[in-house]
Amino acid sequence: MDCIFCKIANGEIPSKKVYEDDTVIAFYDLEPQAPTHILVIPKQHITSAADITSENSAVIAHIYEVIAKLSKDLKLENGFRVVNNCGEDGGQTVMHIHFHLMAGRKLAWPAG
């Protein structure tokens, strides 16, 4: 599989990590859309939100636990946004589920 996020999770491609455990890795986005812009991904390849099942949903719950921890560690007390794009029309450009944690400025809505 030629998945850039799998390669980052396996350590084949370097990233500026802010968190890692056996299930999840979080790293700074190379093209940030906010002063704080972190990607949180499972190490297990799940293509998109459309592929979440009862067998892999625990990793998604864990991702949100990691996001809550990061929000505290990074002192994002003024708020933050979590975004998941699903599929090409939904704006997903890397076909490995990932969550954008963005903060550090007032975020407008809609995003795009």
C-alpha cells in the first residue's frame, strides 16, 4: 500500500509528532490552516469515516480521547475545531482517515 499516512505512522516518513501511542499518532500539518493545526490519525489503515465499523470504532473513540488530551496539553482553552473530511467530494485528499485539530484564532463557518 502506498499510503503517506501509513508511512508516517510506521516512521518511514518523518513528521513533527506531538503525540504517539500504540494506536494513534498526532503530528503538525505541513500546510496549516490555523496557528495550531495537528493531524490525528490511527496507525491502523482505515480509509474514511464511511469505513468505520463495530470492529474498528474503538480506535476512533481513542482518537477523540487523544484530541481532548492535546487540547489540554496545548492550552486550547479558547476553543478548537475538529474536522474530518470523507471522500473526494467531502474534501478528503489522503485516503486514510484523519482528524484535523485546529485552533489559535477565531475560526469562521462554513469552512469552505
